[in-house]
Amino acid sequence: MELNEIIDEFRKFLDERGWQSFSPNDVFIHLIEELGEIGKYLLFLSKYKTEKQGHEKPPIANLSREIAQAFSLFMQLCILLNIDLENVWLEEIEIMKARFPINDKHK
């Protein structure tokens, strides 16, 4: 499935539930909340936080779902702001290719 097909499917999902009425501000704040959830997983994966320190370890099996939720909210934000995500990403990758040539690999 192409990115625009995924976005169209999600736009239909939003329309069917009346979720187009949410403000971009609220969707953005919800996105930040979900990114924080992903951050919890990453802190445990890097061992910055551990159960020995008294932190509750999130179930790693849920990480992919958290990422999907964040992606959905990101798409919703783009839909609400009338941003053609596929097109602007294609433009941005060309800019990035020019800025970061292959011979300048990160070491």
C-alpha cells in the first residue's frame, strides 16, 4: 500500500467517526503524549532506566503498537492541516540527499 493510500484509508476512518473536528493543537499534544510512551521503551532498551531503580518496565511487545498510534496521530495532524505528506516527504528527501551526500556517512 502506498503512503497516500494509507492516508486516504485513515481519512475515511476519521470521517466515519467525526474525528475531523479535533483541533490540530489537541492532536499534536496527543502525539507528544504517544511519543513519550515510545520514549519509555527506549529508556529501558538503552538501560538508562531499569527495574532495579524502581521503574516499571513497559511490555516490549506493545512498542510497535505505540509507534503505530504515533504514526496515526501524525497522519491526522497532516490531514487536519491539509499537508500532502507523501509529496512533501518526497521533496524533503531530495533536499536531504543534497545536504548529506553518500560520501559523508555518519561514523
